[in-house]
Amino acid sequence: MKINDITLGYKAFVTSFVMKSACKYYLKLSKLNTLSFPTSEDNKKRLLYLHIPFCFSFCSYCTFHKFHFEENTARYYFKLLRKEMTIIAEKGYNFGAMYLGGGTPTVLPDELAKTIDFAKKLFDIKEVSCESDPDHISSPILENTVDRIDRLSVGIQTFDDNYLKMIGRYEKFGSGEQQLEKVKKIIPHFPIVNIDMIFNYPGQSEQSLLDDINKVLSAESSQITFYPLMFGNEKGFGIKNKEGYKSLKTEKNLYQLILKEMNREDYLQRTSWAFSKDRAEIIDEYVVDNDEYVGLGSGAFSFIGDTFYVNTFSLREYEKLVNNNNISIIKGISFRKHAIKQYRMMVDIFGFKFKHSFPKAEFGLLKLAGAVKKNNNKYYVTENGKYLLSVMMSEFYSGMNEIRTMMRSKLNTEDENFSASHP
């Protein structure tokens, strides 16, 4: 092993430890008055995030908020979601872009179409991004989403049948070859198609990842995103390797392989994880391009001003709040200015941007670690820096998953349904 590899491994370990500690220190929720969500008194067009918490079945690696799909429940949920959109509009908010995540936003294509159309009438939305899976990218999905969705993100995760079986997707979506053919068919129908991939599975070899890279490149999608495997602590979710922890050493080697193979003329690296054919394409991590965003729906997050907001994870409580003309937030965290600067520094540099004023001490540490350097009076992220920022964002998202785990742990069976009186 090269000396610089040993040094990078040590820096990654320290980075991981510091980020975990920071998340534990900062991400402590407190109860909020549901009426305290601020009104908007400016003309800023923020990003609107809508959460659709329903899936037909669950994948073992996923820690996002979701319930098993039941049609009547999901249809009523979409109705409440559109009502919550009118409430946020009455508070003066406008949006230029919208992101639909889940769960599986495409569980009810007609309701999805109705919701997108409603959002475009209510706000100045010019870009719509939506997540989906390999089984929800054909008719009638296409009939309801073509010309409505600008960017479709399809979660493939891997083409390796062994890992598809490990994470519970082989029986759901078919073999890697079958999923590759499915995603190839839908690429011509949307302006932008992103394919989500995961690396650093337990015991994953470089050859296995190389096979995944070659196959995803053969699809010729406009964007590819490689996520490191992130672990969840909730019972029934998340997978661990044989040692019971994530191997940063393996992750580092596999990430360096991604950088090597994706160093191509036809793809531009947009963040530590995303590679796009067009410099202007929309990316997965919307926090990179948006200082503030509003999340609607059960389990959604918002960041406005100096406060991070968390919506209720209970469907029953969500129904009550929205029907009482309240935004569905129940908890939040207020941050000091320095903490916000730290956060913006992380997401900006993760996206290779240096547009904000960074805290001197923390930015100095990144320079000392060799994560960023200066050339022709401009800063840039080094190859090693891309990996260190990947570690930082991975730990940050793991911290978000801890919040989801905590919120879901408080749910009971009644919270999985609406009141018996709903239409």
C-alpha cells in the first residue's frame, strides 16, 4: 500500500469520527409549535420537496420513511398533500423547482400527475424531479409522467444478482440484466434520466464494481450517481458487513476505482457522487443548489432561515394537522450562524462550489488535509478531497437517518392509518 493511501485512510477515519460527533451534537430535535413555521416575505423561489411514503415492499438497505402501500390510504394521502401545498402557498412561499421522493412517488401515476399539475398552477415551478424504481417506469407511468417530469431518477443500486438478492430487490425487480433493459427503454422518454448506484456492499470486489460501472455506462443515461452504502439502525432495515461496521478502507479503494473509470470525456463530475453529461443538469443532492427548501408530506424535512424542521411521521397526526390548516411540522432544530456556515461549507465543497464565505478554521483544516487547493487564484477540490467530502456527506446523511429512526420508533399501528372517517 502506498504511503499516501495510508494517509488518506487515516484522514477518512478522522473525518468520519468528527462528522459522527458533530451530528450527535447538532442534530437534537425539540418540539415545535405547529403554527411557528415562518411566513415568507420575500420573492425567493425555493425548492419544494414532496414526500410520498408508500412502497409495495421494502428494500433492506433503505432507511427512508415509508409504509406498505394500500390504495385508498395512498389516494387520501395525495389529497392531503395537495391541501398542504395550498397552506404553504398561503404563507407566501413560491417555488421554482420541485423534487418528489419517497417511498415510491410513482405508486399511483394518476395521483402523481394531478399533484404535479396542481403544483405548477400554484407555484412558478419550472423543473420537476421524481424518484422511481425499475418496475414503475413503464405504462401507465409513462402516460402520466412524460411532459410532466424533467428528471427521473431510477434506483437500480447494482446489476450484480448476488447483491440484488442480498438487498431484497432481485425478486421484486428481476435480474441485473432485466433491470438494465428496463431502464434503457425509458431513457428516450425524459429530458434527464439519472441512475442511482450503490457501492461498498459487504465483501464487494473491485471487479464486481467494475462490472456495475460498465453496465450502467452502457445504458448511456444523462446522469449516474454512485452512493456509498449507508447503514441504518432501525430493526428490519439496513445491512451490515461481517464485522458489523462499514469498511472505510474498502470504500476508499472502490471510490478511487469510480473516479478512475468515470474520468471520461462524455461525463462531467458534478459532486463527489454525481456524474452528468450536461453541466446544467439537475443533480440528486438538492441541498447543494438550494440554501433553503420546504418539505411537505409525512416524514419530510425543511430548512428555512436558521431552523431545520421535521414533519410528523404519523399518518393520523398528519391528517389532523393538515385538516386544521397547519403545516405538518412537529419538531425542529435551530442553528447558530457558525453552524450554518459549517453546513454550507460541507455541501458547497461536496458540489465543488466556493460561493459562500466559509469559516476560516474549518476551511483551513480542509486545506491542511489536502482536500482543497488553489490554482490560478481559484480553489478546487482534489481527488483525495472528493473522497473526504464523500465521507462527510455519508456521515451527515447517516445522521439524518438517525432522526428518521428515532421518529419512526415512536409510531404505533394506529399511526400507519388515517382516521376511520376519511373519504
